[in-house]
Amino acid sequence: MERKWEAKLKQIEERAACYERKPLSSVYRPRLSKPEEPPSIWKLFHRQTEAFNFVKSCKEDVHVFALEYKVGDGQRIYLVTTYTQLWFYYKSRKNLLHCYEVIPENAVCKLYFDLEFNKHANPEADGKKMVALLIEHVCKALQELYRVNCSAEDVFNLDSSTEEKFSRHLIFQLHDVAFKDNIHVGVYTRNRNFRLYKSSKIGKHVALEIAEDNKFFPKHSETVSEENQCFLSSLVSNVRFSDTLRILTCDTSQNKEKRIECFSSTNTKAENIEGFHCSPYPEIDQFVLSLVNKNGIQGGIRRWSYFFPEELLVYDICKYRWCENIRRAHKSNNIMILVDLKNEVWYQKCHDPVCKAENFKSDCFPLPAEVGLLFLLKEEEEFTATETMNSETENPHKPPSSTLSKGVASDADWDNGIEDAYFLEATEDAELAEAAENGLLSYYSGVDEIPDELILQVLQE
């Protein structure tokens, strides 16, 4: 037995020395054309929920898009990538022809409209005049309700009309103004799929292009092409946080009952009526409340806003005005608590004009482990696993699970030569990764897009 163990130990040492001389290749990841660019994210999922869970666990600035890939059945796969990476492969329009932006639930977004009517059923209708009239009325309403100035020059007007149907997308490009989320824009569906600029529906050949009566044009940039700017402007959830950004809300009959004045752990209320009762992350809400309920002061959350591009939760605080900048409480101006979900830290800013002028931001403090996203996701997975085990126990007709976890080998397995199988599998994976880097990349080195065949191959695998 001792000799056998010594022989195995020697074999392992020889393999370790082999790996040191010829290390395994890194896993293949698509990169942008410039060598100085960081590795990019390009990951496909069957389910939308899985895609959003991956986004939550990803430190990069990634977003979810939907791709139609089969005519007739309406099935879509979900792509997680960055705006830059998607545009790099999307701009040639040779592939990735049927793409949609997935507008995240609860995320701050632009005001937008999806307009259409059947031309044969409405022969007298003048689509262009109707669009112009709608824009005029919406701009008037924004001025009357929110004191927001806008005109047709602030509306990106996209057209995909056919002989049978009039179809337009309107995306308002309001300066330093956005809506709290998709629901406040209208009663659009949650996680709505909104067709991308220059994409067509699968089975159709009419792409979403700039309308001939469009009056919006992006500002000139030395570093970003006009086409790329149009693409970025068309993205509904592409709203970045800033101290000057106004978040608009709309009281519909559906959400009026959910509104409260201000909430805290002691159920105290303030005079302002804004926001929903809690964010998508109630554990983080409670942590923020613990920050503003101390030293005899009972603060609360006036409202919250979620910025998807930065994975940033912004809490407007009421009844608690302590500012790290002046080391005391402001007399009248409230503060903000910002939670960076990607880096799992929080910091404080405030609405005071002096602090804003100084662009003040407090030091960053780590979130407690129990409210970190990785912890919450792990907790959710453990809960799901427990539920699965319970269901297995309750079902007497289902065969019992193996006593060993998948991928874990016993001593008997090692004696039966299973280590050789694992070594062979690792070698094949390494060769596959190396072939992907050396062969696949060189094969597509002169091409600006990821072929549909490759996407389908990954999906099938």
C-alpha cells in the first residue's frame, strides 16, 4: 500500500512539473480589436432571470439584451455584455440582426413610447402628424407637471413602418431628467424587451431606422462616432447617475396605494410623499435605515432610485442631515446614501449647494457581509437547494441522490484510475481553450461580428 501511494505521489509531482513547464491556457474570452482593451464579457443564457443574476454578480458594467434566433416560436436567448462590446460586433449589421434591449425592472429610465397602427384599418390616419401632435402634448405635459422644458429636438424618432403597419419608437433625451422606473413611464411590462436601433424582428426585413421627420441629433464627439452615439441614445435604460439628475414619478391608479410619505424602522413618517415602500433589496434598505437611526435621531428613507448602468442604489434620506463634509448636520438640506452594488460599498453625498459645488463624496465604507449581493445570491441558492432536497425526500418514487457530490471522488475511485480520466478531461479542456484562442481568433481576425452560427453553437452546448 505504501509503495502504491509513493508511486501515485511521484506521478502527481511529475504532472505538476509538466504544468509548470507548459501551463494551461486561460479560458477563451472574446476581446475587442485593440490589445490594450480589457477582457470583455459575452455570455449567453436560456433564461432572463439567470442573465440578471449574472449581472448582479459581475463587477463589469454589463447589460442584458435579448436575441431572437428561431423563426415562428418567439424564443429568445439572453446576452450579457457591455455597450462597447455589443456595438463592436453589432455595428456592421451582418449578424446579430434581431436584438432587443431588456429594460430592467425598477431601474431609472428614459421616457419612451412604442407607437403603431394598422394602415389598412385607418386609411385616413396621418402617422407623421399624429406623432408630431403626441410629442407636442407630451412636452406640454412635462412642462406643466414637472417644469421640464423639451421639444421635438429632444425626441429620438425611430421608424420601422411597412405598407401594412405604421410603427415608431420615441425616446426622450431629457437633460438631467429621467423617470424612476418602467412603471412610472406607463404601465409597460416588467423587464420589457425593446427592439434595438437598426434591428428588425425575426422573419421581417424592416429595421428600426432614424425617421425622416426626426429632429434629434446627438452632440458631436471627437471620440465616439455619430452612429455609436445614436445607438447609445436609443437605449432606454442608459441613464447615468449625477447630483443634478431629477428623478420624476407618476402617480397612476396602480401604484398610488403603494406610496408612503417616508419609512423607517420605527414607522415614523415625514411630510413628503415620494417613492415606493422598499427597493428590490430590502436587506440593504434595512442597513441604510440603521445608518440614519442613531444618537436619538430617527431618520428614514424618503425615496430610492436604482441606476442599472452603475448598479447604484441612491437613497434620499429624510429627518437625518448629518454630513461628513462639514462634520455636522445641515440646517435644511437633506443627505443621500449611495450603495454601489458592484463594489459592495456605500458612501454619502448631499443636496447642499456648497457640498455639490465641492463635488463632495464621503469615504467609501464596505457593506456588511450579510447584505452583500454574493451572500444574498448564495443564500438564495442554498434555499433553492434545500427546497429541492425536501421535494426529493417527499417523493418516494424518485431515486435517491448519490451520497457523493458530483465531481467529488472517493479513495476507491482514485484506485480505479479515475484520476487519469480527470487528467484527460483537463487536458482536452486546455487544448480546446488553446485552439479557441489560436484558431478561432485568427479565423475571425478580420471580421467585425460574431456569426450567428457561433452563437447557436454556444447555445446548443
